[in-house]
Amino acid sequence: MTSNDQSTAPASWGRVDETTGAVFVRIGDTERQVGEYPDASAEEALGYYIRKFTELEGTVTLLEQRARGGAPAADVAKASKNLLGLIEKANAVGDLASLTARVEALGGVIAGKVEEQSEAHKAEIEAAVAERTAIAEAAEEIAARDLTKVQWTSVGAEMDALFKRWQEHQASGPRLPKSTADALWKRFSAARSTVDAARRAFFHQIDSAHKDARGAKEALIAKAEALGPKGSDGIPAYRLLVEEWKQAGRAGKKSQDDALWDRFKAAGDALYAAKKEQIAAEHTEFSANLETKLALLAEAEGILRVTDRKQARELLSDVQRRWEKAGKVPREQVKPVEDRLRKVEAHVRKLDEDHWHRTDPSRVERYEGFAGQLQDSIAKLENELAAAEQSGDKRKIEDAKKALDTQKAWLAAVKQG
């Protein structure tokens, strides 16, 4: 008889004692009390406990479906054992013996699978342990690096990727034995903590350096702004401050650094603006002086054609006196006009040097002595040439002419020098 038959014929598997309201279920040749329902009819009492049976039967059917669907055999076996205990003590009316038989039948189905799935599960566990070990070792490798010299963007990405792998494996992989899982997590967590501590220390150092740089740059800004009243005279000091600024380092984010630089540069711009105004004023003031000096240059450059040193010196001295009285010229014209005057001064100096060279007593003495020797040598060679020409000796004539030409060339050089 099926369970459907039981629900429509409850008396087949149970009865109600009409005197006490006690409800009994029949199991084989025996029966046991499953409860009592004194304030209801026999049909209502049986109906309540039949529903309990139906619920229990549904649980058995669900376990059978799980077993056929490939659920882990060990899980099915454990559930079967628990379910047999429930059936044995169930307060329900129905064919409890058939439910027991159905659950026991599952044992035969899963008996071979338990060992098979146990081996497969063991292999899965081993693979999972290997995977998590690899993740832990990768984290330990990162932690073992010289963390004072790493690129933290790259290292941070590596550690985040490893942590994500760990979470995904933990969520999708098999459940590891607690001791193994805890040991691997301890390794991975320790490596992570080492890297995180080094990262915090690095960025703390960076923050500290940025703070020091900000303080230094704020002080330089204050010094630069204090130069404002000096105008263009403050520019040399400002340039020194610029060199200090270059050595101060980064003050944090680019926007922070840029804001500080804008303030520092504004102080410098004020100094250079004052200088520009000064130059413009000087240009107006000194333009007349320039015209005077240009006229003096035209006059002075006429001295370049004078060969008398005394006259040239007097003319130059006169120009130089008036030159000093003429005053300053615009800044951009200083070098051009000074270079032109230097050229005239060099000409006069050369006339003086040439005069000294010619009149130097020691030189005159050396010249006269050497020239006398050359003249004596020339006279002797001329006599030798005359004698050779009388004898008709061509070789002696040629040698005498060559020697005579050489001596005359030396004498001419001495006279020029």
C-alpha cells in the first residue's frame, strides 16, 4: 500500500482510542502511541498525525533527490543516519516502515560513492591547500623584498590581487581543515601586515618630508615678500631664495606645490616689475647722455687716423674727460659705446708701445752692435765676390752672392725692428 493510500485510509496505519483520545501508529505487528488528541474527532486526530507523516515523507523524498543529483555521498550518509533516528521516534501516522526501508536503500546507493567521493574530496583539498599555499608564498615573497625601494603603486596592486584570489578561493573552493586553513591564513596575514606596515612607514615619511618642505617654502615666501620694499635692489637676494626653493623638495600634491610657487613667484615678479620700471625711467633719463657720447665717439674715432702719439694722447685725454662728464647711458647701450671707445684707446696705446720699442736704449744698443757686425760681414762678402769674379770661379761667385743676400736680408730686418 502506498503513502497515498495511507492518507486516505488512516486506519490502516493508526487508530484513536475514543475513550482517552490517544493516537497510535501500527509498525509491523506492534503499535506505539504517538500522541493524543482528546478534544477532537478520530478523523481530526488521525489527520493531524498523518500530516506529520507527510512532512517526514517529503524529507525522505528530498534526500533521495539529492542522492540522485550527485550530492556528496558523505553528506547523504550523514543525513540518512539522522533521518532514520527521526523516523524511529516520529510522532506520525503512516507507513513508517516503508520510509525506513527507503532511507536504508539509500545506503546501498551511496556506499560505493562515499569512498570514491572521499578520494576526490581529498584531491580537491590537496589542490586547494596548494593554491592557498601559493598565494601565501607569493605574499611572503613580496614581504621579503627591500620595501624601502619599491614602487608602492605596483606592490599595492600585487597585494590586492593576492587578497582577491584568497577571497575568491575561500568562497568557491572546498572547505579546508580548520588547522590547515588557520595556519595558511596566519602566513598570508603576517606577510600582508609586514607589507602594510612598511607602506604606512613609507607614506608617513613622505608626509613628514612634505610637511617640512611646506614649512621651508612658507618661510621662503615670507622672506621673498619682505624684499618688496627694496624694489630692484632685492633681486640678488631673491635669486638666492630661488636656489633654496629648488632644494626644499615637494610640498605634497601638485596643486599644493603650485599654490606655494605662485605666491613665491608673485613676490619675485613684483621685484622684476620694479626693475623694469627703473630701466624704463633710466632709458628716458640717459638717452640725452647717449647722444652726447655718440658725438664724442665720432670725434674720438678720428684719432684712429692720427700717427703722432703725443697728439693722439692729448686728443684722447680730452675726449675721456668729456666722456666721464656725459654721465650714464641706457643699460643696453653701455657695452656698444664702451667697446668703440676701447678701440680708440687701444690705438693710442699701440702708438706709445711702438715709440717705446724704437727708443728703448738697451734695444738701440743691441741693434747698433748687431747691425755693425752685419755691415762688416757684408763688406767682407763683397770683397770675396769681387775676387771670385776676377778669377772666374763660378761656384765661389754663387756662394758669395747667396751669403751676401742673406746678410743684407738680416740687416734690413734689424733696421725695421
